[in-house]
Amino acid sequence: MARKQIKMQASEIIRLAEDSGVQNNYFFVTTFERYQVQLNILDELTKVIEEDGMLVSKEYVKGRKNLYANPAVAEFNKTTDSANKTVSTLMKIIKTFGEDSSKEERDPLLEVINGE
């Protein structure tokens, strides 16, 4: 994914958070930071896969080589799955805490969590 696209998507998530009033919410902030780290990991893994290819070889005792799937591919898939779950969590936070902010009666705990 191009760096510009990633920044655009991050900006869109922040916009949604601001529209819902959760941009300072502890859960949103920490989860969003994790999501950004995951995107950076995916970017690095993509570079490794592009440079090394899908297959890597290991040489054994008698000089025989065996081909294996690049371990970066498995890590890429795991990180992609994790990032997808993280963005789902972000959307739930935006929806859940955003709904709570529209209620007339304010919950003091939610105000602290939301950074108010």
C-alpha cells in the first residue's frame, strides 16, 4: 500500500473520531497508535518480500538446498489479520463512545476515558 494512501486512511479515521468526539479517548488513542505500528510493520514486510521473493532456500549439510516459503509472508498475513481486527476495534470505539457523548446525562468515567 502506498505511503500516501496510508496517510489518507489514517486522516479519515481521525476525522471520524473527531466527528464522534472520541479523538482524545484513551482507548481510541492507544488503539490507533497500535494500528499505525502495524501498518509500518506491514510496509517493512512488503519491502522484504519484494526484495527476497516469495521463496527462500536453506542449505543443509551436504550442500543440498530446499525451497521454503519466505517467513515474511506468514508474518505479513498474521500482521494483516491483526491490523484488520485493530481497525474493527477502532470503528467500534468510535461508534460506542460517540453514541455515549450524545446522551444528556454524562457519565464521569466516560468523560475521563474520553479525555474531557
